[in-house]
Amino acid sequence: MACSIYEIHVDDIGTAFQLIMKECEDIVDVSSALTKEIVFKKPDKTIIIQTAEFKTDGTDGIIQYITIADDLDLKGTWYIQGVVTLPTGTWSSDISKFKVYANL
């Protein structure tokens, strides 16, 4: 996930979540991906699957999703994982977590 010096807040729009797809320590070239998804697990345990895009051309292994209205609708700890399907198989990224803060 892309690091930010700023907090993520409920109802933020335009927050870019970036994940690097790896096998062991090697970056996986995902430029031939048939599907690219980012899975979010909300604080209430609801699972949301969003279609991801490449940050560049996929050779760097990075997929991303940029939030839209109603995506970040709950404060608390969220979990995130990338999933890509290539002609040779399906890979999942490490699971990361992030916090969504309330607004005033």
C-alpha cells in the first residue's frame, strides 16, 4: 500500500491504494494480468472487491485502486489484499492493514 504522511478519513475520495505483487521476494510482472482486484475488509468484516488498474504498465508489479464516493464509509481498522490472475496462475499479495479515522 502506498505510504502517506496524512491520515485516511471516512468519506475520503481520491485516496490511492497501491500494492506490489510478489512471489517470495521477487516482484511479479503482472502486465499480462487477465484480472486485477483489490480486496478490502471493513471494520464490520464486510468484504468489498474493487477492480484495480496498473500504476504504470504492470511490469513493476504494482496495482492500484483510487477511492470514490462511499468507499471509505466506516472508521476503524481495515485490511487490504491484491489478487491478480495471469495466464499462468493466480497470486495474492500480502495482507496489509490501515486505519480510517473519523471526521470532526
